[in-house]
Amino acid sequence: MWGIIWKSKTQYDSRSDQYTRSFMPKFLIVLSIMMGYTHLNDKINCMLTSRVAQLKQFVEETCWIKGFYIYNEMHARLNESAYYGIPEYTGYDGVMKSGERHLCSTIGRAGGNNEECTPMTKRYITQYQWLPLYILVLAVLYYLPYVVYKAVNTDMIALVNSVDGANNKDVEKIANNYFNYQINSKLKMRIIVWANVAVKVLFILTNITGFLLTDKMMDGKFRTYGTDSMAHNTNLPNRNSTDFSYIDQYVIARPGDYLLPTVGICEFHEALTDKRGIYIDKHKVICEISENRRYQIYFIILWLFMFSGILISSFGLLLTVLKLVKSLLWVHLSSYFGENPLSNKFTTQLTLRELQYLDKMEDMDLTMYGELLRELSQNKSKTFSAADGTSEMVTLLPAGT
């Protein structure tokens, strides 16, 4: 019954590769849709004075386009912050050069520059404008190594397709085509084996690139976001029914605000021309970016899956190298392994690629695998026998190794 509802297709590549080229793109597409929904439905809310309250829609739409900012120096001044990255008094935009380095305003009381006040560094927040599209582009990036894999492994793909729709009568055809050096040369198979190692490296590089590119897009604050979030939740004070003082600390100092602040400062200009003259004023307002709160949660999951992808693809490369070493040892030192009369007749004369063919067939169809072993055991001696009756050893190692 389950087979009718969910019919699984034989995969060409390994499970470690499938995580990168199948799971991650699907996850990223779903994540992009969720972000897009949040992007379209969440609104910007700004605190406006009665003087500009009638301009609320204009201000919020303008601020969404321009972006927001916070001050980097306020990260270490949580006790002086109204919100993360924002001083209690928004007129403060600098730090005194001497003394206890109190917060100060770079504009003096007379309207000139305050030479004793060093301006704080602004960190602009505009990621919310393009994050859904960026995540969608990442899905394409994670699928690209599989395109290379399919270009390299046309022989294995054809073999899998043949076995999927074959019967036992096709065993002879497989033996004559895939284990025939006139059709499938040793040089070609040697190149494919080591090209597959390069593809495994490409999968690792793709996972690392996606991780580092995301870190770059998030101003270098994504790299440790997962571990910081886990450490932060672990180190929170005890949450009891009488002491709620930890709530303020949690809201202001959580790693999510460090990654994507939910509150920022926006500046806009008001200009008016009438018969009496020209009126220009500059306003600074505090706005809440609600969609960033949802993005903070999404990025915790994204960090976990991206980091897992690096580990899984690295494990895939290690497993591939170990299998190659095992196959080389089997070719050269088969006498030291357990006795297998059927396979010992010809496996020492197979290339590494041919051993991979056999491994794939064993995983897919054990009956056909046994039939192929018998077919090869009967024909391999004819294929490789020299004029003096001895067998020629076939390996993928360079001469002299």
C-alpha cells in the first residue's frame, strides 16, 4: 500500500550528496516562500509625534525603502539602550573622546559640530528587502554540484536506468557494454573515478560557500549565530513566577537582535514651500521591523541545516576515499581477505570503476548482481588472458606505484 502512495526512485548519487542537492534546495525554496509571505504581510511601524502623525503611511513606506540603522557601539552599552543598538536619547550619536567616554551628541548646543564627540558607527539594516530572493538563489547554488555530477557519471546513470527496467536477460548486455574495454576504456574509467573525488570536494565547497556567503550578507554575524543562540538560551536566569527581571535582558541582548535588529532608527526630511517661504526639517524616528523577528527564527533553522551540510558532505568525501582505498587493497592484496571463490576469479582484474558498478548493482538488485558475477566469472578469463595463459593485473594506479 505504501509503495503505491510513495514510490521511491533509485538515486544515482550517495545519500551525503542527496542532502546537498535535494534536501537543501527544497528546504530553501520552502523557506523563501515563507519569507516572501512574511515580507508581503508584515508592516513597518514607526513612533511618530503628533506633528507628523498625519504622514504615517508616507514615513513608514519611505523608511522601508531607505532602510534603518543602529549604532555598533551600543552593543556593549545595553544598560544605556532604549532598544538594541539605540540610545535612550536618540539625540546621542557619539561618544566623548576623553574621560569616561559618555554618550554625547555630535551637534553642539549652538548648532555647530561638537569636536569632543566622536561619531558612533552606523550599521544599516536593509536585508529584509531582498532576503526571500537571496534564499531562492541559494537553492540554485546548492543544486549546481549535481549538474556536474550527472555530467561526469553518465555511465553510472545509464547503468542504473538499465537495471531499473531490466530482467535477467539483460545481464549479458551489461557485461558486454560496461565491462568491455573497447567500449568503456580503462583511461576513461580512471578519469571518472578521480573526477568523482573532485565532485565530492565541490559539494563541500558549495556548502562552505553558501554558509560564508550568508555570513557576508548578514554583516559577518551569521557564522556563530547558531552557537550563540544555544549559549544564550542556556545561560538565561531561572524563570520563576516572582522574578521577571530577566525578560528585559532577553529582549535586548538576544543573538537574534545582533543578527537582525527588530527596531531601528530612520531619518526623513520634511519640506514645505508656500507663500511665506521654504520650510525644511529633518526627523529621526524609531521604527519596528516585525518581519525581522520571524527571520531570526528562520535563520536559526537555516544555520543548523547549513552547518549540517558541511559535516555531511565532508563525511561523504571521507567515505568515498575510504572506499577507494579498500578497493585498491582488494585489487592488490585480495589473497589476504576472506575467501570468495566466485568473485576471486576476476575481481583482482577489475578497475575501480568496475568495482563501483558491481557495488551499485548489489545495492539495487541482488539477484541480478549474482547473475552478473557468474557471467563475469565465465568471461573475464577470456577477456584478460595473455598468450602465455597468465592474467594481466588491471588497476588505476600510475605505473611504478
